[in-house]
Amino acid sequence: MTPQEKTLQSNIPEGAIHEKWDKHRFNMKLVNPANKRKYSVIIVGTGLAGASAAASMGELGYRVKAFTLLDSPRRAHSIAAQGGINAAKNYQNDGDSIYRLFYDTVKGGDFRAREANVYRLAQVSNEIIDQCVAQGVPFAREYGGYLGNRSFGGAQVSRTFYARGQTGQQLLLGAYSALMRQVAAKTVEMHPRTEMLDVIVEDGVARGIITRNLVTGEIEAHTADAVVLATGGYARLWYLSTNAMGCNVTAAWRAHRKGAFFANPCMAQIHPTCIPVGLHKQSKLTLMSESLRNDGRVWVPKKEGDKRPANQIPEDERDYYLERRYPAFGNLVPRDVASRAAQVVCNEGRGVGETGQAVYLDFAEAIGRVGKATITAKYGNLFDMYQRITDEDPYTVPMRIFPALHYTMGGLWVDYNLMSNLPGLFVLGEANFSDHGANRLGASALMQGLADGYFVIPYTIAGYLAGVKPGQVGPDAAVSKEGIKTSEAHFKTLVEMNGKAPVDDFHRELGQVMWDHCGMARNAEGLKKAKEMIPEIRERFWKESRVLGNGREFNQALEYAGRVADFMELGELAVDDALNRTESCGCHFREESQTEEGEAKRDDENFTYVAAWEWKGEGKPWELHKEQLDFEEVKPSTRSYK
Amino acid sequence: MSDQKMNLTLKIWRQSGPTAKGALKTYELKGVSEHQSFLEMIDQLNDELVRKGEEQVAFESDCREGICGACGCMVNGQAHGPDKGITLCQLHMRTFSDGDTIVIEPFRAKAFPVIRDLVVDRRALDRIMMAGGYVTVRTGQAPDAHAVPIPQEKAEKAMDAAACIGCGACVASCKNASAMLFLSAKASQYAHLPQGQPERKDRAMRMIMTHDLLGFGNCTNESECQSACPKEISVKNISLLNRDYARATVTLENVSG
Ligand SMILES: Cc1cc2nc3c(=O)[nH]c(=O)nc-3n(C[C@H](O)[C@H](O)[C@H](O)COP(=O)(O)OP(=O)(O)OC[C@H]3O[C@@H](n4cnc5c(N)ncnc54)[C@H](O)[C@@H]3O)c2cc1C
Ligand code: FES
């Protein structure tokens, strides 16, 4: 494929970085209050991004329809976030500022994010905390009654707000309660257990969606003046991940097939501290909070194949490899660096546990230093969780951890207004690509989801709606009917799959290929192999898998088959993207592009761009479009944690 | 790490749709690893069923780490199974022994109709939330987060109540199928915080009235809900709510009288 080069319009406003958002808000058109009722907006997904958007737009007076595939908007993958949410409040007086949060996020993203978006994110971060507190989110507080903070994910300031180990839950319930208030006020029509299958596009403009009622199986069209996707990330492409079972790419993927560009699909974050894969068939992996690295020391035996139990390996035969390789940051190096280092020692045959794919996270020294009680106070619930899953006591035996797929920085391409290249189609939260570049920092996904939903989309959507006539396409229009037919046909094919194996077999196989060849470290040879293997797995999936029951009922096997079918296609694109990007950056480590010490080597000259891929049709190669990134504020430098 | 394999007899509620008649069906499942979670055990059964050409058992789950509240069934008559303070997805098979018979049924309550097999419709809980489970504040209206300090102890109490995951185990375990533990958890979260004060009485009133209209039963202080709650939410919340409710009715009588 010879990628044709085109430049995408990111629509970054003029002016100094700190003035862009204010000026833009002033320059954008408004929809006058009386007219808002005339406009309808569809929001797909009610995680942090979708719920906050739906509530805020309902309050403004738009007619909102919100959809989630789960049974209630009180649930979404967002609920599982443990660590916290960043904001530039500088309540600790430790030198934080909007500029510093912006700077850290751009640098943390290894200079592959759009500066203007990141700056805006840092700007609105403070309002998020205000809003959540006003909603009654019970953030942790100090004795004096003011909010507590912790430092998180290697940040040098304490800017992370948290609610015990349940920050995502509390933020989501806050947004959910605001949403339910609007549902009661009838400004939002809520559709739980409803899955979006496709976007309705007429003349290149998004006009609505096709959905399947998961209880009755009915396939319907919903139309609106704008469609907002807040459908989360696609880490389950790798099968085993820390993501919830319901996470999927269908909404984004179907929009992609209708013309929306998919940006940086290969950029996926692998979190270093997860409970390792065991020998039995697991359904997902569990994250152990990153905060554990504040006190735990990571090590493996110095000797290859050393099978002695941890307590029989003397101190001088242990390799505290993070402390050795990165003396300045030690066990607190960023996620991508810690994950890769673990893989390196395991590849050397020094991994521990029954599979050899794990490293120790040892608290013995910390317990000796501060006492067991202090460690229990800090991490008690995490230790319990570990013990429940592994049946081992982390107070006496070091934890075994290993990296796992966690978050996807890639997603649908959006401009500064969070609109995709399809007019009328907006994308928020983890589903878009915009703010984290090649690597997301801890506690910044919750911030982005809520920034997008509460404080960005309510403004930028008005700028769009003010220029369109309401109610142009209805559910009975030809495009809507056509959309229903196409989805019905797709589901008929899925129901009729008549092999012998459960869909899960093929999803696992796909995930394994992705993990082996497009995981923590990638090289041309492996990626090319994956590119051959994926279409072959896809073919077998369609021929050999089996979906029982029918489409006119509650059928979880069928739902799952539809989602796996889309992963089968996305996998190939992610591999293409990884092949195209011959540099290493952030979480994308190309073995061909490393320094002598084995660190990631960026190629700024050739790859300071967002790769946005256009679907050209079944069986045809994707077309690459490039959005050049300009770094006017933070000059690209090598990230060093030595 | 050792791995005990066990053979189990499962009796699972199968019901093909909301109006269909359901029944317990017996399955023999072999070679279950003690390290598997309870839901992975059902995954294994489903895998085998599909290979044999039988429809899989429908059950709900999302996070599989005890926080979303999607999972939950009655296991041998206990909501979320025998272990205290955890959800079904956190239950591991090492709790069981080789040769055990396990009876698995959906959460049952008038307000929770069965959708299929172990999946029930819990939208009634959302309706209670719609009636007052919020603080009325529009996006953008909020003052600085530090405008009102909140004593740590209050914030902690609010957090204890806010930990509710909305799974419905309290309802399923209550002989009256009351949702008072769920409702009171939300109401007390706000009752402990300054932000929750302006609407406090009104909230208690509206949420309780909606609760009763939806077909949930009255609370008769059995406390089964508290023992079944995977987040160990305390029945003290119910007392607090009842006091607010009593005050609200007094105010209402004064107004109408
Ligand atoms: C274990 C874990 C811990 C984490 N901890 C942190 C942390 O401490 N701090 C932090 O900042 N980030 C954290 N993250 C990341 C963060 O939680 C997520 O990135 C973020 O919550 C995503 O929010 P979202 O609103 O974009 O999507 P989601 O919460 O994934 O919501 C997606 C929504 O879309 C719906 N949906 C999807 N597809 C469809 C469809 N086709 N039709 C209808 N509805 C659909 C879903 O039902 C859901 O409502 C963590 C992630 C994990 C996995
Ligand atoms: S699946 Fe989320 S609590 Fe069990």
C-alpha cells in the first residue's frame, strides 16, 4: 500500500495556547434557548463521558436520547477506575498549575497528542472537581475538611483527587444521578439494554443510529441532529485485559466503516501491575493499583530458571531491575517503561511463578520499615483482593504481577471540537484518540471523560447545531430504513453461523495473536505474520463458530458474536498501523527503533503525526491520512527516567 | 500453586423469556479449577453447552471485580453466594468442594421480573433514583470545591453509604422484597453532606413514595439485607432515612393543615 498523504483539518483556534478555548467559546455560534428544544441529540454510551454529556445537554434544553448496552446507566466500564482523577487545583501548594498539568500530559504522551486539546483539558480540570463536589461525590478529605490529594503515576506533584479505591464509581454515580434527574425531567430519554449497530449517514452527514433492543432483539432507527459516541475503548481486542466484559469497538467500528477515520489504532497501554495470567481459562485480568509501586519493590532472580520460592532467594541473588536500570525513578517509572522492563526479564527466562510470565512486587522491606499496620491502612483492600484471587498472602509472600492490556489511546479521529471527519458525528472519552498521544498518564482518563462531557461538548455541539436545520432526517426516511435492513442482514448472518465452536474460541485466538505480535514490543516480522494470521482467524470465525437461539430474543451469544466480528477487522487495522509506524513512541515499542540501552527511540522527523485511517471497503487496504502535530509550547525531548 | 480440580452438580434456573415458565435444570460439570471464579465456572459450563448444541445459560456481568453491580444470583439460597462482603464475580471456586451440588437461581422480587435464566430487570432501582437520588445542581453552577469544608468524618460516612453498587442483593434477600437498604444508602450519602441538605426531606419523601409504588415491600427490620450486601452497607442508614421521612411528613402535614 502506498499511503496517500492528506492533511486533516484539526480546527485548532488561533491565538496563544491559554487563550484559544476562551476565544473559541466566544466565536462559536450559540443556539438560542427557545430553539434548543427543536434540536435532538443522540448520545451512545453512558460511561463518564456519555453520562456527563447527556446530563449537561439535557439541562441546556436539547432533546437528548441516551443509549447503553448495559442494564442501567449506573454501570459502565468507568466504574472500575480505582486510582483517581487529576486536576490542576494546586491545593497542595506544591507548584502545580494548568501549565504544568498540560506539560506533563503532553510529555507523558511522548509528543503524539495535540497540544491545544491537552491545554484545554488542563484548563477545565478544575471545574470538574468543583462540579463533582457539588453533586455530592464523597472525595477523600483531610482532617481540616479540605480535599486530600495523592501523587499518582509518577507525577511530581500531588494533583490526584480520589474517593478511597472507588473514584471511578463515585464519579460515575455523580454523573448518573445528574442524568437520572434529567430523565425524570423528560429532557433525556434513556434507552438501557440497547446496542448501537450502525450510524445513519446521509450525504456524508451523521443523522442517527441503528440499534438493537437487547431484550426483544428488535432492530430500529433513531434519528437526530447530531450523534455523539462515548462508547469507550477497545482493549478487549487483545482478549485478556483489565477492561469490563462489555467493552467493545462496535459503535466506533461501524462509524469507521461509514467513513469516520480511525486514528492511531495500534496505541494501546499495557499496565504494569496486574495479576498475572494463570493456567486455567480466564475471562479477564485484574488491575492492582499503581499506587502499590510507591512501597513495593519489583524484582526477579538474577539466575535464569531459578525456581526456588521467593523467600529462599538471598538478597544478593535478586535483581531489582527497575532500581538498577532507572536509578532516578526506580520502581516509579511510567507505565510503558515498567511494563517493557518486566517483559525483558521474563524473556531472559527470569520470570517467576508457574508460567514464568510474572515478576515479584515485594513489600517485605516496606513492612519492615513502616510496619504491617501502616501497609494495611494504605493498601489493605488491594491486599485482600489479591489474596482472594490468588489464594496467597501478600504480607508474607511477594505479589506476583505482570503487565496487561488496560487502555486504548487510539480511537476515532476528532478535531478540536471533538467532531469526527463526518459532520454531525462527535466522539468523546476513551472512544476518541485526542488527548493522550502515545501513552496516557494515570488519573487522566477520568479527567478527559468528564472534561469532554461536562465542559467541551455542550459548547462545541452548539457551534455545529447553530448551522444546521433541525429534523432533516426521520426514522422513516429511506436511509434509516436502509440502515435497518443492513443491520438485520448482518445479524441474520451471525445467527446462522453454523459451526461447532463457541465464538469465544476465535476471540481468544485473535487476542493471542495481538498480544504476541502487536503487544508490548512489536517488530516488522511479527506484525507481518499477524497480518496473515488475522484474516485466516476471521475466516474460520465466520465458518466454524456457532450462535444458538434466534435474533428475536435476549441472546448474549449473538451480541457477543457481533462484537467479536468487529474486533476481527479492527485487529488487522491495528497491525497495519503498528507496521506503518516504524518509530517507537510511548506504548508503541518497535524493536527496530531503540537506543543502545534498549529505550524507545522516537523518529520525530518522520512520525510527528496522527495516523488517521480511512476504510475503503471490504477486502481493500485502508488509506492513511496524516494530521501533522505542531509543538509550539513543549518542545519534543527524549523522555528519560534514568 | 496447587490446583484442585472438582466435579460439581449444578442446578440452574432456566427460563427462556419473561413470560415463559422456568424450571431448575441439572448439569454435571467436571474438572473445575479451584482458582476459577464462580462466573468463570459458568463460562466453562456455557462453553460445553454450546459445543453440545445447547443454549448457554444467560447471566449478567461486566466488571468482574466487584464494583459495577451487574452480577448476582442466589447461590444455594444466598445472594452472591456463601462468602460475606463480596459479589458473585469475586467468589472463587475454592469455597466449594469436589462433589458439591450448587443451586443457582435469579434474584427474585416482584419489582425484578426475570428477563431470561439468571438475568432480571432491575430498572425499578433507576426509577427510585429518578425520584430524588441526586443533588440539584446544573453543570457549571458549582462553586469552588473548597468553598465548603466537610469534616473528614462526615465525608467518610457519606462514602460508606455511597459504596452501594446497586446490585439488588438486598431486595432479593429480604422476605418483603424491600429496597430500603438501597434507597437509604443513597439518601444518607447526601444526608451526611452539606450539599445534600436543601433537598433532604423532600428527597426522603419522594424516594420512599416511589419505592412503594414500584411494588417493593415494606421494611420490617429483618436486617437480611445487611448480611447479604456485598458492600456491607449498614441498616443504620435505614433508621436515618426513616427519621428524615418522619420529619418530612410532619412538615407536609403542617403545610396542608
Ligand atoms: C481497572 C481500571 C482502572 C482504571 N483506573 C483509572 C484511574 O484511576 N484514573 C483514570 O483516569 N482512569 C482510569 N482508568 C481508565 C478509565 O476508567 C476509562 O478510560 C474511562 O472511564 C472511560 O470512560 P468512557 O466514558 O470513555 O467509556 P466507558 O466507561 O467504557 O463507557 C462506555 C459506554 O458505552 C456503552 N457502549 C459501548 N458500546 C456501545 C454500543 N455499541 N451501543 C450502546 N452502548 C455502548 C457502554 O455500555 C458504556 O455505557 C481505569 C481503567 C481500568 C480498566
Ligand atoms: S460483574 Fe461487576 S460486580 Fe460482579
